Amino acid sequence: MASRPKHLPERWIFPLAARGNTGSILVITLWSISFLATLAVILSYYARQKTTLVRRLDERDKLYLAAEAGVKKAIMQIVRRSEKDESCFALNDLLRDNVAQFKDIDMGDGKVNVSYVVYGQDGIRQIKWGVVDEESKVNINKFDLTVLKRLFQVVLGFEDIEAHELAAAVIDWRDADSEPCIPSGSAEDFYYKSLPNSYEAKDAEFQSLEEILMVKDMTEERFGKLKDYITIYGGDKVNINTASRCVLLALGLGEDIVDKIISYRWGDDRLEGTKDDNIFQGAVGVASQLSQTQHLNESEMSLLGQVAELYLSCNSEYFMVRSLANLNNKKDTIEVTSVVDGNGRVLCWRQDN
């Protein structure tokens, strides 16, 4: 047996095997610490990711609820107006332009804006705070081929034949039969079935505005230009108090008459949507009312009377509400778009992130 060196204390002496195991234990310990540290970092990363996800989901919920509240506020105003039984709806109506009610609505954690975009006579983009009446547009479910053709000419800049064919394709999509309404250039089942991804003509009314993209020759670009001038809600009349220049021209009114209508609506201050705006009180008397301040010759009086009888009204019962919500100091937004009738009944509801 090996003897203990005299110069070493007894407590320092241990078997050689134990001394050899010390290095292994140290390596294992260091490895374990390294592993646990790595695991802690990974778990911390996933915890942060989960926390971030939960926070973002919570923010999205808050945004959606805020945007929904904006729509509900607009609906409340629409119902209140309906209860007053107003006979006319014009550009200066508080539903159409009301900064106090619809701009920067405080929702605690953020703000909501109920707004829409218009383009003035000079083409400059403007933001208005309020709702848009659907009767200011052309209903693609109700209006005839002639009106649709003129609308495509005015808005899309189409020549006569191209506009005629696209209008016919819209009519043939929605009508109940399978026969084209013009000899050539339109589309029915035979055309749509020949496409690589084939389908049939619907032969029923459009149920969403975007459905028009399924019609022959309707592209995303063309739809983008048209969407603010067309609707699927309301009847076969356009509100002369709110219709745009393009829509009035589509109804068959000449440029001179349209200019006089818009000038009359402006009032003395020559501004749209202000307190002194003139408002047409009834479709039957449109021509005589306009002639009180604007000179109309006999042919203009006759044409305006005919168009008024066929296509014009002075009130609106369907409204589009666009509510955009954002949280304080955050870039994320949510937009909710809804169409409601005068009684507050929701006909369409869409969320855009």
C-alpha cells in the first residue's frame, strides 16, 4: 500500500480513480450548464414570440371592435335620419359630411374615422367624413344596356363598340336566359365554358360588386376605375342631388345640362356640400326647378324631363359606411365596410386588414 506523503494533510489524499473522475464530472457539469443555458434562451425566445403574438391578436381584436363601433355609430345616425322621414338627401346632409360626428372618434386606445374619398371637378382627391349613399351610383342589377354603355364610355374612355360589348356582357351575366342580347361581342355560357377555368354565366343578379370581375372583358384595372360609380343596392333611380358628373352623363344628359345641375347644387358660394346648397325637391319638377336659376332651352327642358321620369329621384335609402380604426402610436389599421338601409339593416359587411 502506498504511504501518505508526510508533507500533505490527510484530507487532501483521495484515490487515484476519484482524481481521474473529477475531470469528467467537470466536463459533464459544464456541458449541462451550457445545455440548460441554451434551452433557457430557446424557451425565452418562444415565450417572447408567444407574448408578441398574444399582444398582436389583442390589438387586432381592439382594432376590429373599434372599427365595428364606427359602423354602429353611423348606423345610429342613419336610423335617426330615417325616423325624421326626410324627403330629400343631398351633399350637405350631415350623414354625408360631418366632421364633428365622424372624424377622429375617440375610442380610448385609438381613433376611428368614418370617411370616403371624392374627386372634385379639378380631379383633386378629397376626404369627406361621413357615408356615401348608394343611390348616387348606377345599379348594375337594374339599369339598361344604354346607361351602362354610356357609363363605360365616360369612366373608362371606351369607344362606342367596346363600351357596347362590355355593357351587353354585364346584361347577359345577370339576365335569366342564355341568349346573348347582341349578335356578337357579348358573352353567355358558350364563352365562359370555353375558358381554361370554365364556369357558366350566372343568369341572376350580381350579389357583390366584385362579382363583375367574372364578366367578359372586365379587368382589375377597369373595375378599380368603375367601383365608385356602380352599386348593387337600391332600385333603378339615381339621386340627382348626390350623383357625380360621370353618373349624370351616363343617364343621357348632355354636358351643358350636367354643368347647370352641378352649378345649381353648389349654391351662391360655388362650393359643394355647404349650407347654401340648392336641393332638388322632386324628380317630377327637376326641369322647372333648375330653370329658375339656370337658362334651359326647349330641347334641354324636354331631355331633362324625360331623363327625370326614367332615372331620377331626390332621396336615398341605402348607404355605404367605411370605418377605419387605428390604435394610438401604432401603424396597424383595420377597415370595416358595410352597406345598410335606412332602417339600419346590414346588407353587406366586409373587413379589410
